[in-house]
Amino acid sequence: MSYKIISDTLKKSKIPNFVLIYGTEDYLIDTAVKNIKKKFIDENYESMNYKEFEKIENNFSDFYEFSTTYPFISEKKLCVIREANFLTSTGSLNKTDEEQFYKILDEGSDSCINVFLLKDKKPDSRKKIVKRFKENNAIFEINKLNEQELSKYISDKFKSNSLNINLSLANYIANNSGYLEYESTVNLYHINNEIDKISSFKRGYNEVLMEDVDNLLIKSSESNVFKLIDNICDGNKEQAFGILNDMLLNNTPEQVIIHMIIRQYRMLYQYVILSNKGYSFNEIMSKMKLKSFVANKLSKQTRSLKPEKIEYYLEKILEIDKKIKTGEIESRIGLELITNGIIT
């Protein structure tokens, strides 16, 4: 990933003077900026050689002045632009400022590193100004970690806190944290908070255990829905109701829970149909574009469920959902009907 490329580039002190960093992993983007700052900016002269701008569209003259003046008792200055929207399809600089920007690109000194950030946005590759960054190999995309990378990150983070954790448990945390879920807003800042919480609890011990994680980790909504459906399918009404209560206490909206239950049953139905047609586990995972954790859970849940039963469950839940949307019953009552045995 580009984060590693930035790290390697920093070690060689060959970072370009104009850098664009964008992507979906805020923590790694912020860490990249901190590392650049640590590498080139002396804390004693930071006030003279380091400056941040939220945007430069309405403050271009100050940016231009800082970027084109020499550093104070230092080899480099660093300028960070937190929201470089002018590099996207919806933003722009006025004509005069754009001409000045190209002038800095073409004639600017090597004494100022300018870092432009786009979090959860993408640069417009059609723009001439973006193409110039690309020509200089100065665009770095830093997105969220995949399942394997996240598990290793969790393991390494615990080790840095002097705690051992086996890879399967690190993988369990990765898949229950919500980080890997579709359109999840959970990032490494959240993961670090969970790791720090568990590490504080385990201070003085050598190893993190499953019971520690289960007691302390804030489970994601998707993870809880898996458990909820496990208990519904097994007829464990009390446990299902307990999980539902926990989700509501954690402020998960009632309609979101119902939507996730419906989505889960649709996935179950699709999985069991494909399985009955003779597709292998890996083929189903590929066809449904599932992460291994989700595919394993679906596989386990479908072993005791026939397509007819899943279809019956889904129809009943959709009936309840319709009654909620038409005002016949309240969302909470609908959820209690689902978890307390209207499905038999």
C-alpha cells in the first residue's frame, strides 16, 4: 500500500516537494503527515517552518508566501493543506491563483514540502494540475486495511503494548470490530481505542485471552446481527432478546437493525441456493463478494436451514417491516415479535 511506499521514501529522504495523499484511512494518512513532519521539521523552529491550512482557495496569498520563502535555520519547511478540494472534480482555484500554483510547481525552490490531503475523496485525474502530481510520482492513495493487514496490525499493536495475542484472536477482533464491514465508518482510530482499552485492562499480564476480548470489545452491528440470527434460528428467545437489548442500548436505530436482519436473511437464502446448486465455498464467496469471516458465518448458519425455512423467515420479517412502515405497529414491537418467537 502507498503508506509503506511513503515510509520507504521518507527513509531515503526523497519525498517530492509537492505531495498529494488521499484515501479512506484517516489514521494512516495522519500518521504519514506526522512522520514527514518528524523527519524534516526541528521542533525548536516549528513555528517558523511549519504551517497548516484548512483550505487555500480563499487564502492563496498566504500559502504562496509561505511556500516560496526560505526555511529558518533548516533545510526544509513543511506546508500541509488539510482539504485540497481544488484537486477534485467539484473544486477549483481561480485563474490567477492557478497560474501562481503552476509557477510554484515549475520554479519553486526545493526548500518547502507541500502536502495536500483528500480524506474520503478522490482527485480528478482528468485535471491538468492532478496530472502534474502524477508525472512526479507524488500521488499516494492510503485506503483501509484488508482483513489480513488488519489482523497483523492488531497483533503488532498489542505487541507494542507488551502483550501477546494469537493470530486467530486478532482476526476475531478484526472481524467483530466493524472495520471490515461494507461502508463502515470505523477506522484505525477506533481500533486503537479498543486495543488501548484491552491493554489497560491486561496491564501486568502477558497475554490477551478470548474472554478479555468478549468482555471488553464493542461489537459491531453486523457481528451482533449474526449472533441475533443464530439465536433466532436456534429458538433461543431469551438470548436473542438480550442481544437486541444490547444493540438498542448502544443506540443502534431500530430500523437499521430490521434492515440488517432482512439483508442477512437474503444473504442466507442466496448462499444456500448457490450451495445446493453445487458451488464450492470459495466459488460462493467470490460470486457473493463476501469476506471470509462473513462467508464462514453464512456457511455455519445455513447447515441447519433449508431454503424453504429461510424463505418463510424472510417473508414474516418483511411483513413486520411493512406493518412498521405503514404505522400498524411500532419498530420496537416489531423487533420483539421477531426475537420473541413469531418465527417458529
